[in-house]
Amino acid sequence: MLNTVKQWLGQIIEVGLLLIAIGIVLQVLFGRMVGFITGDIVGNLIAIIQQLGDGGLVGLIAIGIILWLFQRRAAM
């Protein structure tokens, strides 16, 4: 049962990442005002990256953990 829940959550995360990727591409191509996307995805990502960069070593460690999680998920 636990494996089923993990697979289900993994698929939800994959769909979420795909939606984020589509949102980024649409905002790069058409600008911030894409009709069905609420919010500024690219602006939010830039803010997160800036905050991690301002964190110095802690930010680098956080980026490393995030990348490790993405690579681990891609290998599954």
C-alpha cells in the first residue's frame, strides 16, 4: 500500500513539474500576461534563486539538495 501511495505522489509531482515547465516556456514566449496562467512563474523562480544566492553556503547546500532530489526522482 505504501508503494502505491509513493507512486501516486511521484506522478503528481511529475505533473506539477511539467506544468511549471510549460508555464515558464509560455511566459518566455508570450510575456507575463499569459491568459490562463495566474501569477508570475518566472519572477517567482528568479526570486527563489536570488534568495538562495544571498544565503551563501546555506543557499549552495539547498540548491545541491534540490538537484539531488530531482536527479534521484529522474533515476526512478
